[in-house]
Amino acid sequence: MLLPEMLPSLGISKAEAGVIFASYFVAYTVFSPVLGLLADRYNVRVLLTLFAVILGAGAFLMTYSSSL
């Protein structure tokens, strides 16, 4: 619903948006079983903390990006 209205401000085409969403879903599909095995093997609280730190570091690094 909102994506067609957001595309011009992001400066990307529908095809590029499709590639972005497809990459997300492929990564989700590939890593879900791997992360499930990690969650079974290790403490879930430690894993969530680790991934939150990684997510925070990525968000911090995005502040230095000049474009998409």
C-alpha cells in the first residue's frame, strides 16, 4: 500500500524494490533453520543480546551512509 508512494522519494524503481524484498525473504529462508539450531544449542538470551548488538552496530554504521 505505501510502497508505491515511497518509491519516488527513495529514488528506486519497482524492480529494485522487488529485489530488495526478495533478498530479505531469501536470507530469512536460509538463516531460519541455522538460527533455530543455534537457539536450540545455546542460551537464547545470549543470542538475542548478541544479535541486538550486531543490529545496533549496523544501525550506527548506517549513519555514515550517504545514500541507499
